[in-house]
Amino acid sequence: MGDDVMALQKTLNCLGFTVTASGPGSAGNETRAYLGLTLNAVAAFQEAYPNDILVPAGLTAGTGVFGPFSQKKAAELTK
């Protein structure tokens, strides 16, 4: 929880991995809570870039955990 979660939600929303269409977590209404909607958006992000995120981590499906491979890919996309 915290500002890093809010930044993550903003990044996901900007990249098209919408946390939610309206209410808390939506674009302009990002929160500091890493709950189910954020987890689902992170998992969708991970599954959109399997070769960069899932394969190096030995995974076949998104986990919703915003780990090092997810962080690296998000940083690449937001440069």
C-alpha cells in the first residue's frame, strides 16, 4: 500500500490495462490499495508480455505480483 501502488495503478491505466472503468482505481481516481482489481490488471499486463515477464520467471500465467520482470517491462514501456 502507498504511493507506489498509486503510481502502479496510474501506469496500468495509461498503458491500457485498466484497473477499473470507474470508481476507485480508475483513471484519475487511483488509490493506495493493492486489492483484487489491481492484481487482475497486473496479471493481464503480465500475460500481454509473456516472453518478457512470464517466461523469464518460469511462469505460464500472470500472478498479479508486480515483481522485477513486470517492473522492467513497465519501465521500458513508459520511457
